[in-house]
Amino acid sequence: MDTSSHNAAISTGSRHIISLLSRLYILISLSLIFSMSSCYNHVENKALDHAEALMETHPDSAMAILETIDQATLYSKPAQARYALLMSMALDKNYIDTTDFKVLQPAIDYYLSKGTPNEKLRTYYYQGRIFQNQGDRDNALNTFAKAIDVAPQCSDSLVIARTYVSLGYLYHDFYHFDSYTDNYLKAADTYKGVSRKDYEFDCLLNALNGTIILSDKSRADSILNLCTGFDELSEEQRYLLKDYMLSYTIEFGSDDEIRKAIDYHVNLLELDTNAVMNLALAYNKLGDNDKARQMLNHVNKSGIEYDTLKYQAISCTVYKDIGNYKEALSTYFDFNRITNSIDALKFNQTVRSIEEKNQIELKAQADAELKSRIIWMCIGGIIILTLGIFILLLIVRNNRTKKELALHKARTTALENERLKSERDKKALEAENLTHRVEQLENESENLKQLLESQQELPQEIRDVIHIRIEMLNSLLAGYITDNDQYIKPYDAWVRELTDDTDGFMDNNRQAFQVSHPRFIQYFEDHGLTIKEINYVCLYAIGLRGKEVGNYMKKRSHVNISSAIRKKLGIDKHETNIGIYVRKLLKEL
């Protein structure tokens, strides 16, 4: 081998070795970077866990831990979002009001699309807090409302309760006192569920204030009863409760109750301008407008911020009651100007809400159209698949039809046999019933014959009635025995002839009952019923009802007859039906 070839081989080998060493260096560097990154992530995640654990009880410590974390080491979006949310929580809990979304934005970008329900809830809540700090109450209200929408899926009760509190606060600013009251009641109930009695009490006080403003005494009584049931209260809470109790008494109490409330609060003038204005209102209600003016002057000179609208409302009333109509009118104009501004604010907020709702509805409509197209495509596929299955089913069904026809024929034969047997049984039962009715008719006929034989002294007209009834029974009996209508025709003729003569039939009917049930007739005679009235009750005795009796008699006066009979028999018109009474008496006598 010559020298040049030898040098070329050495050069090639050197390059190969250098290439291998370079690759090994890159691999080792990447491994070290990955290991360091994993180590950093482990350390940072541990720090984030520690900060979250301290957030509720020691927010200052949680913030100190978060400030030690180098955000440049947080490579993943979930880690950046978690840090952003925890730092926003720490700032809020340490009373550092932020007015921009710089800190929270990573959480908004990640959690609102990919977060768990709890992460979405917290992000919405702190996003709403920033809107509040900016003074953007509309966006704050809408954001808190979104937080409440996801609340049913969440377990973070404290954030849910705080969201209700924030909504209540905003609704108070918007003068929506119904919503203000409802949200504070929901917050109180949520705090109660996690045994945070201090927060629960504060929320109940706000709800009590709302019911007093709305003059809803029933709800105010219920909430006040809950508030007075708390044992461990701070001095500030006790004072606030007494303050709201003064407002309650002024709104719903008597003059004596208002005087007692004034005696308690008159020594607290330096503590609360709201209480002083309440005292002014109380004095005004009692007619002591000089004291009311003193209270208002005290508020005006205190230099402490107070509710201007409430001050003007009370001042206007006081000026009017003392006859200073000029000041009353001036104050009223100021008051009216502010309330008009409030109404305009409510209207604007309502308009914005309607516009946002419209946008949501349009988006929902577009989503629905997309879903509709997908559904129709699925339906088309299902129809094709169904047709194939239907063809297969037709083939299977064709094979089953012969078996079903055979089974149907067998069932039909069995049902026919059962029907024939049922008809035979029915005919046997009818024959048995016919025999029983024939026996009844025979017995009735024999009884009447025996009555004629045993009662020789019966008047002839009664004997004639009994003879007629025996002939009718014999004719009806012959018809039943022979199943021949020719025997029943004379019976029908006798019945028509007898019943067409209303008065004659009623007399004959009474005479028949006089023979067969003498004690029955005697009972009515003893109670002073006339023959006409006894004839009337005997129609009930043969089974007619009130309407049928009236139709047969063809007289409207039968109602008067019934009333007279009830009076003689001592039957109250609401006590019982006269027909039931007569038939029951017939069985007993």
C-alpha cells in the first residue's frame, strides 16, 4: 500500500470515529436535558401541590411558595394553566386586586376548553373577579353565571358559594333585589353544607336585607329565625344583626316595637351611618321629624360614605311631613334622577343579555343544523341496513307462517269447542233461572189464593183486585212455562188497562198492600197520611223511583206531596231517599 492510500484510510477512520462520538454526545446531552426537565417538573409540581394545600388557610404562604417557582421551567400547558390559576387565587385571597388577565390567561386558554368541571368553575370565578376589579359588572355577571352553569358537576363547594355571593353582590348593584336575595340564600345553604357557619350567617344577613327591601315579611321572618339561632357570633356580626333587626322592625313592626328598637340603637350613632338613617326613618314613622332631621344631619356631617339614594328617600319624606315642600321637591327630583339612571342601567343590561342570548341561540341553531345533517346521514345508513334485515325477516317469516297457521287452526278449534261448552252452560243456567222464576210466580199465586180462602170477610172490591192479580200471575206463569207469547198478551193488556187509569191503579195498589201488609198501611195511617198520600208511597213500595213516580202521576205537585209526607213522617229532606225509606219499612213491618 502506498503512502497516499494509507493516509486516506486513516482519514476515513478518523471521520467515522468523530461522527460516532458526536452522536453519542448529542444522545447524552438529550438524556441529561430530559432528566433535568423531569427533575424540574417533579420539583415544580410538588411546590404547586404545597401551595394549593395552603391556599385556603394560609394564602400568604401559598403566594410565597408560588413566587419561588421559575415560570420558565413550566414547559407544559397544563402546568402553566395550573400555576396561572393558583397565582390568581393567591392574589385574590391576599386582597391584591388585579385588573388585567395577564396572570390568569394561560388558565383561561387551557381550562375553559380542556379542564375538569372544578378547573372550569375556578377559572370562571377568578375571571369574573378580574372583571369586577375592572368595574365591568356586565361581563362579571355573565362570567359568574357561566360558573354556576358548571357548578352541578363540581365538588368545590367553597368556590360555588363564593360565586353565589359575587352574583348576589352584583345583583344588589343592579337593584335586582329578588336575584340578590335568592343568590345569598343559595350561598348560605352551600356554606352550611361545608359547616362554614360564619360565612353562612353573613349570607343570611344579606338575604334578610333583601327580603326587607322587598317587603316580603314571610321570608324575612323565616330568615330572621335562622339568624337568631346562631350562638357563636362576633361583636361585628351581633351588631349587624341588630342593625337589620331595626330595619325589619321599621318595615313590619308596630309603633311600640319601633320605639323599643330606637332605645337600643340610639347609642350607636358613631358606628354606622346606615343605622343612623334607619333611626331617622324610624323617627319619621313615629311622627318625630325633628329627631329624624337630627339623624340626617348627623349622617351628612359625619364625612363617612353613605347610601345617597336611601338618604334622599328618607329626606324627601321628612321634608314633606314637616311642610318644607320646596326641599322635599328638590330632594325628590334628585332621587328621581338617580332612580331613572338605575332603570336605564337595568334596561341596558337587559338589552345586552338579550343580545348575548341571541348569539348563543344562533350558535346553538348552527350546531343543531350540523347535528341534523349527521343524524340524517345516520338515518340513511340505518334505513339501508334495515331494508336488508327486513328482507331476511321476510324469508324467516315466510317459513314461520305455515307453522303459525297450523297453530292458529288448532287454537281456533279449541276456542270453538270452548264457546260451544259456554253456550251449553249458559242455556243450562237460563233454564235453572226460568225454573226459579216459575217457582216464585207459583208461590205468589198460591199465597194470593190462600189469602182469599182464609179472609172470607174481605170486601168485594179487594177480592176483585186479588182475583185480577191472580189471573195476571197465572198468565205470566203460563208464558214462562211454555215460552209462548200468546199467554203473555192478555197479561200485557191487563197491565195497560190497569195502569192507564192512574187513580184506579193507585187505589188498587194500596188495597193490595192493605191485604198483604196491613201493618205497613197502618203505619202511615197512624202518622196521619191521607189515602192519596198512602197511594203515593205505595208506588215507591212496588219499586218505582222519584222521577218514575212523577212521570206516572203526570203531576208536578208530586214534589209537594213528597215534602208533606216527609214532614208527617219526620224525615229530613237531606236524611234519606223516600223510596229507600218506604222499601226498608215494607221489609220491617
